[in-house]
Amino acid sequence: TLLDSRPKPLAGKTIVMTSGPTHEPIDPVRYIANRSSGKQGHAIAAALARLGATVHLVSGPVTIADPEGVSVTHVESARDMRDAVERLLPADAAVMVAAVADWRTANEAGEKIKKQPGAAAPALQMVENPDILAGVGHSKQRPRLVVGFAAETQDLLANARKKLDKKGADWIVANDVSHTTGVMGGDRNAVRIVTRSGVEEWPDMSKEEVAERLAARIAAALQTIEV
Ligand code: CTP
Ligand code: CA
């Protein structure tokens, strides 16, 4: 707002982001999706914008409003999300928060699949979707800072470390989404920032607070020569 006179350490910086789930069509009326409210990703986009960044957010289908001060491209499928992200490069940083569907149907039906009396349930054939974060992390136009997320139900740190390398990311924000934590769809989150130099454990806090703190950490990293 006009009254916001806080310093703008990310002024002049461009950040590309993903948030929300993707929807992979089965037929014109059905889809496969991941659970994601978009709350955490959208909050990060807004927090980066408040620090002065030009934020380009590619959002899958969510019910929450577009974050304030952010330019949003709305997409449905992982392939559309990937295409939109590629069009938004180059950027100073990428923050990929979307819960991208790992697979899509290989045989999307052009017409609604009808029940046939006595017939077996239709079988879905699946093929793997592009890995958007890995594409950015290994791109010729790789941003200086590439941040991914990892929602895990077990072996949190080991899995997050593997993702750092596999995806060419600088940081993985890891969170435990086993059913007892209530992270999915909720307003709170307890994350760990996994980097090549170690693991930073953040206490349980609101998704807004995680967003503020991550945005500040991104601003600090982009102000140094090395990230
Ligand atoms: N990601 C992505 N494109 C995909 C899959 C994941 O950009 N097709 C990104 C997510 O946005 C997140 C990170 O990669 O920032 C980790 O996602 P996750 O689902 O935890 O990793 P996967 O490699 O898909 O591994 P798995 O689901 O098997 O744990
Ligand atoms: Ca996945």
C-alpha cells in the first residue's frame, strides 16, 4: 500500500514462482490432482512483492485470491505450467512451490467416459510429467537462486537432500506432511531449509510467517555475490 514504507531490498529483482496444484485431465469432466491449497506459495509471492521484487507467479487451480502486487498466470496442467515458467525466464530467482502432479493420463478422452452396463471400470494409463523445478535448475537461463519445496511423509531430510542435487536447486524447503501434522490445507507449517551447507530448522509458525522469513532470506541471498 502507499503507507508501506519498509525498505525494498528486492527492488529491481525478478522472481518466477509456481504455486497450487496441477490438474491433469482424464476426460472433459474429470481430472487427477495433488492436494494443495496454494496458501504457502501465494503467501511467499506476496511477501516477495512486499520486499520490492517483480514477482511472476504461475498458479495452478486454487480457490484463494491472487496475491497482492503479483502478476499471475493461471494454468491447469503441469505441461502448461512448465511452458508458462519457461516463457518467464530469465529471472534472478525461482521459487517452485507448486504440488505438480507427477503423472498425467496417457489416454485423455475427448468425450466424457460413460459407464457401460456390465463393463469393467476404465483403466488409466499414466505417463510422467515434466519436472518443472529440475528444468529451471538445469536451464541455460538458470536463475542465480533456485528454491524448491519437498513435502514428505517419511525420511524428510534424506529425501530433501536428494532433491537438491537431482533438481539443481540451491535450497529445498522441506516439510513433513504426514497426516498428523495438519499442514495440508492448514494455516501453519514447520519447515527445514536444506542447503549444501546444512539444515536450518524453523519452528512451527504460520504460513504467513514462513513466507516473510523465506522472502527475507531470499533477499539476503540475492544481495550477496554468492548464494
Ligand atoms: N516439482 C516440479 N515439477 C514436477 C514435480 C515436482 O516442479 N513435475 C517441484 C515441486 O514444485 C517442488 C519440488 O519439485 O518444488 C519437489 O517436489 P516433490 O513432489 O517433493 O518431488 P518429486 O521429484 O516429484 O518426488 P516425489 O514426489 O517422488 O517425492
Ligand atoms: Ca512429486
